[in-house]
Amino acid sequence: MSLIKEKNLLSAWAKENTIKTMSNQSSEGEASYYTDASPNEIMEYNYESVADMQAMFSGCWNIQCDPKVKTILAVSAIANVPIEHQTQEPAMDSASEMRIPDFIYMF
Amino acid sequence: MYILGISALYHDSAAAIIKGGEIIAAAQEERFTRKKHDNSIPTNAIAYCLTEAGIKPQDLSAVVYYDNPLLTTERFVANLQYAGDDTQDLLNLLLDDLIQKKLQIHKLIPQAVGCPDLSDRLFVAEHHISHAASAFFPSPFQKAAIITMDGVGEWATTTIGYGEDNHIKLCKQINYPNSVGLLYSAFTYFCGFKVNSGDYKLMGLAPYGEPVYYDTIVENLIDIKADGSYRLNLEYFDFQYGRAMTNDKFAQLFGGARRTPESNITKREMDMAASIQKVVEEIVILTAKTAKQLTGGETENLVLAGGVALNCVANGKLQKEKIFKNIWVQPAAGDAGGALGAALYYYYQHCNNQRIADGIHDTQKGTYLGPAFSDADIEKVLTENHCVYHKTETTEALYETAAELIDAGNIIGLFEGRMEFGPRALGNRSIIADARSPVMQSKLNLKIKYRESFRPFAPAVLEEDASAYFDLEGNSPYMLKCANVKDSIKKSFDLENAMKETDNMLPVVNMVRSTIPAVTHVDYSARIQTVTQETNECFYNIIHAFKERTGSSVVINTSFNVRGEPIVCNPYDAYLCFMRTEMDVLIMGRYILYKNEQPEFKEETDWRDIYELD
């Protein structure tokens, strides 16, 4: 099942170099894998900044209906639902399904 | 101007508070919740920081989270695209962790701080900037090169930068999924240890093995360039799909399945540990050389942070290379330290406040930044639990008694002053014993800490006497550098032959390797803490009294906890740990408790069921 149909929309903001980083392409000819560092910015974090992010996502997602409610909720939360208007937390699946594997601390 | 820094929602949540540029307090949430590596929003640590500073939430000028959730989301979605059809595990994480928590910090943090309206005062700094700030701003240096390395922040996994006065700048970075931290964690996982908490075990296991897999690693798993930059071959890993660290192809490369946790450790795991340790050291040293080049050779100082900087063996090798004359490592180099870095970054760089560095003293206050408890607090706990205790008349009497007890072979829980910030216990929440004893390493491991027999213990040594025991360049106040014991105190033994016919490490552990065998690892290395009167008067004076009595300036120093338990925080935690183990003596403040005098201790549940093995 492909959850992201229109990858070209995603790549509009997922920078080319980061996608390249995710690939397995050959390292031949490259002398260094360093990239320039990100701008080191400190930013105010509030409802507006989250809304800006949501706008980035809007249109990038064209999701098939997944039988699992949580998947739909995940996508809805990111793409459509203004966080400031949420009145309740999305429903959860069972506790076992909510468990984050202990090795995935990096997400 | 009070600024609160927060790290949370990855691992090792923490809070730190600064007033002006002064660090007032910092603590990890795990110490309060008793859940190791607790990654929740650090409500308890925040409350402690505010109490220690004597302020209310409204008095905060800014609250700074140590990571930018928007950039993390960006990485996550790029990862989804990479994963293609195989995204279900990643999407589970997306909801559970990213959507529900990280992107909601503008709601979760004000709740935790107890100040619903933090508008205009809640900021986010980038993950590796927070690490870099935690390394540079508290360091003694006016100028320094900066290296950060960890599993992953938003995108960055390794950065090189430069700090001068009140400003830092990161110049180069390596992005996820290429990560030396994740590579090391993959080996931790494959060798049957828990990622994060088990990384130390892998480092401790390495000297038992030979780096026979080094070529296998650099030919298949990672391409390392001459400048220290690297790229992983993702064909061997599974973390990018939100699953295990390694896949079947990785297992095939190393001749079979992952070691089952808690099963026997074999020569393969020892050799894998030695091999990945060699790779990490190579990357760290090459990266330092590049940092030296990028900074134009303008500074002889290097500062380090990020989880990889807790690899004290690599730090020791780096010091020996003399690429930089001076190295300072943030004691809370992992994510906990990001809380401190975020606050300092806001104060110095965002607000452009002046920073003064004298080139000698850091501003970390010995990293004794956590809660302290008065004699009255301690006595209340002792009375409530019907303990039999002795109160010493003077501090000098306490030092003398402690020294006498160590000399007599007792194992002592030492609870004094402010709790340490960072993963190392440095004398205030420590278990101490005689380093000269040939049986103390296995005794401590098996009867006190209930952990694997091979794991080494660290020495605490009077700083002025360190050179008599160790080949240490400079000092090591935070137990973040390894060095070998001096040839003059070594005792020869044949590790290769001892390990030839068996995978059982216990006989090797019990071999006498020096005049301080309990803190001498099988390769003659030691993870050293140098102790000064200036940073820890009580601990210094106990070791000094021990020296007066025995001629030895070295004691074993290990964290006051059992396997899987966070280091003790308050007197009750210390009392529980003392009674649950075969520790002989507990010293808390001016009070001394002897195990054989205590009333029978009973618990309704077995404490071994409380703490998940790490």
C-alpha cells in the first residue's frame, strides 16, 4: 500500500540534498560527505509556527484510507486539523499498539 | 533574567535553569520518576529547577526547548518517502510520538511549567546547536572548536563548529540517516544490549576482543572519508523503517543472528565491540583533524557533546593524539545536556549577553547541579523507616570513619550534597570501595549492582596524585576520559591465553592486572575521575583520609543504583537501594548506617520486578 501517491509534491519542500542523503547511491567521486550546517536559528514556537508547518504539509499528502484509524488520525492531525481548534485528543488504539519500540529513540 | 531549558521526548529528559549566564540547577527527569532514561516532559525536573532558583513560572524570561519539532517532522516525512510502501511502522511512530507529543510542545510545556501563557516566551533551538552550546558556553575556553555527535537530532548527526566569546557557529554537518551514533547503536543492539543504556556496556566489552571485524565494517557498512565524514550503507540497517536497528543482511555479515539479550556473551560479541570501537575512534580523530583545519588552527581547544562524546575511550585516544591541546566534554553530553545548552544558547547568542571565560575554570560547578538534602531531611527519612544510625560529631570524624571502613573492605553508599547532572556519579550519589581489592570488581557487579560480571569500575583519584597511577593527559573531573594505568603499577597477565579456551570472562575479570585491580580494565585502561577539594570537599577528604591511612589515593567510584535503576535522588531512594543490596554501609550527610544493625527489611514486591533490565 502506498501512503504517499504524489511524491513530487512532497519533494517540493523535502530538499533535494536531504532526499539524496536518504538514498543508497554510490559514493564514487565524492571527497567529503559534509554539507553546510543548517542556519542555527532559534525560533519562537507557538500556534502560528505550527500552523505554518501544517500549511507546508497541506497538499503534500494524498493518503489512501488505511484500515487503521490511527493512520488516518495521524495524517488528519498533520494536514487538516488546526491544532488550536482541537477539543479532544485523537482516539488511541490499544496500549500495546501505542508502545514505541525502545530502539527507535531517534524519532 | 531566568531562562529554563528543556530536553524531552527523545530520551533522557531534563530541565536546566540559568540566571544570567550562571547555571543555577539542572536535573534529569528519570531521577524523580525512577524510570531510567525517562523521555517524558520533565515536570518534576522543571519544578525542582524553579524551586532551586526560588522563582515562580511567571518570573521566567524564556523557556527554550532543545530541538525543533518542525525540522524533525520534515526529516520524518522525507524518511516516509524513502520508505515508500513500507511505512506502517513509521506511521505508528508518527502518531504516537511526533503528532501527539513533539508537535504539541507549545501546549505540553506551558502545562508542565505551570504557566498557561508562555506566548512570546517559548522558543526552540536546534538539537545540535543545543549540544554545541552545552559544550562551549560552560567550558573554560574563550575560543574553541566544537564537535557534536549523536544518533540524530532533527537532521544532523555530526556537526563541526566554532565558538568564540558569546557566539557559536556550526559550519559543517552530516545528516540522517548517516550517523555514527546510530551505527554504534546498531552494534549495541546486535550484541544483545539495549540501545542507549547498553552503549556503555559495548564500550566496556571492547577490550576483551580483537578488532577482527574492522575491515568488514569499513568495507560494507560505512564509507569513511579522509576528513572524517562518512556515509552508511542502508542495505544493512532497518532503523529507517521504524523497526529494529539491523536486518538479516547485517546478521549474515557477522555470521548469524543477533545475540539474545542476557544470554552468554561470546567471542563474536567481544570482537564486534572491539571493531566498532576502533571505527568510532577513527571517525572521532579524523573529525577532530578536520575541525582543526576548519578553524584555521586558531585554537588549541576542543569541546565535545552529543551521546558519542560519552565514549570516554575515544575521548582518551583523542587526547593522546594531541590534535588539540585542551579538550572539554560536557558532563551531560547526551540529550539531558541539551536542556542546558538550549538555555545558554538563548542567553548568550540570542540575547547577545557578555560571556567571560578565564581559560582554566569551567562554569559547570562540578556538575553538582541537582537537589541537596539537609541533615533534617535525612534524619526524618531515617526515623520514619526505623533505621539504626550514628551521627558523627564532626565532618573530620566522618572522613576518618569512611576511610577506615573502605580499608576494612566494606562497600559504602555515599550520599552527600547536590546530585550530579549527567550519567556519571561523581561522589555525591556514589558507591565507593577499595580499588586495591582483587575481588571487588566481581563482588560489586554480582552482589551490589546485579549486573554483568565483565563490566569495569571507575577510579576516583586525588587530582594531585593522578599521575602516579595513570598516563592521563590533563585532568578528568567528569570521568569522561580513559587512560592506561602506569607501567610501574601494572601486573602482567596473559589475556589472549586466558580467553583462548573459554568465553567465560569471570576468571579474567578476577586476574590481578595492577596494584589497583578493581579499577584496571583488561587492557590496563581506566575511566578516571580526578577529584579536587575545590569541586567536592567531602569526597576529596574521604579519599585523602584513605590515603593517609593506606598510602593509596584511589577508590572505586560507581553510581549509587542497581542495574536498570536511575541513580538515587533523595535519601529514601538511597535507603531503599542500600537495604535491597548487599552494601555494607550507608553514609548520608553526617549519618552512618551499618547494614548489620538495621531492622529486618521487607517489601511487598520484589524490587527486581520494578526495574526493567537495561
